[in-house]
Amino acid sequence: MRLSCLAVFSCLALLCGASVARADYFVWQDAGSGVSLTYPDTWRVVSNEQPHDVVTIVAPSGRAHAACRIRVRDDMRQAIFPPSYNEDIQQIDYSTGFWNQYLREFSNPQIYTMHDKAGLGLGYASVAEAGFWDSVPGPAMQKEALMFVSLYNNHVYVLECSAQAQAYAHWRDAFMGVASSVDFVKINHELLSGYYRDFTVDPRQRFQNPDDKTLTFY
């Protein structure tokens, strides 16, 4: 299954037969891409609307229609570059130009703010706030959204959290909480040598050759 949920419990039953512990948050993870997020147990997962959507969660917001979704697609264009180029790739491929293209699927889009050098999960990201008309999920209405995009391990991850325009300010902190919980399966280590010690600084080693007359140094 694509979807797997783990309940994170805030309290445990002290005695046998006590009431069932209440879950405050759920951790969701996509089995395909490995992306995960945490959301309050008062939110609920609903059916995805678009092909690249891997999860859509809806808050108990009534007519505000506050919701977040994660979208994932492959992008192999930069696969030849080492991780040290990731920050530059973000600013070239996943910045203002990306958001201008992304928002074309909505009606009357307008970008209010956009910043590079942000973060999402383990990747460099750009973050944008925008307004548009949309009907996902719910009826058509004017919305405002907080959106992140990141490229990590040849996957493009987009987190889009939106609410009815007049209610957006009320839900923005909750959206930031969801964004801060997003995580990826770790592929790239922070150190160039990974978990291995840097053997290149070791002293030269001397080995006796099979003829017992010469030495080889490494």
C-alpha cells in the first residue's frame, strides 16, 4: 500500500483495562518516495485529486477548507551532479520560474512572496506564498497558500497548504508546523566521505613484494 500511518501516543494506559490512549498526532509515510509528515489527529486524509499527489490532509476548518497536500514526481535532469551542487540547482530550476509554471493550473494566480535557500525535509527549497482561485478540495473559492518545493534524490517534492483567503492567516502557523515535520529518506551524507574515516591522510604503507627483494609503497 502507498499509505502507512503510525499513531504517536501522548499518554499510555497505566493499568490493564484502562481507557485506550488518545493519539495526538499521526505520522504518515509514502512507501514509494519515502517522504513523511506529521499531522494532528483532528485532521484527516482524503482522496488525492491529481496524478502526482501522494497525500492530501484536511483540517477541521469548516468553510475555510484548510488543507495540505504533497506532490512528488521524478526529475533526472540533474542526476549527474554531486550533492554539493544542490543549493545551486534549487536556485536555478526551483525558484521563481518554477512557481510561475506551477501556478498556471490555478485561476488568477498571484505570487506575494518567494524566498530561496529555505529547506524542506533534507533538501534545499524555495518557499512561496500566493493567492489564486481553486476548488481542491471543496467549492471554488479565492485561496491563499504556503508552498515549498525541493529536489532531493532525483525526486521533486512540493508541499502546498492552502485555505480560504480570509482564513489563511489563522491557519498559517499550522501549515508551517506541517512543513517543519516533512522528512525524506536519507540518501546523501553530510560528509564527502560518509561514515568512513578519511584514509587519504594516512601515512604511506610499505609492502614486501613476492620476490622479497623490492618494496611497494602506497
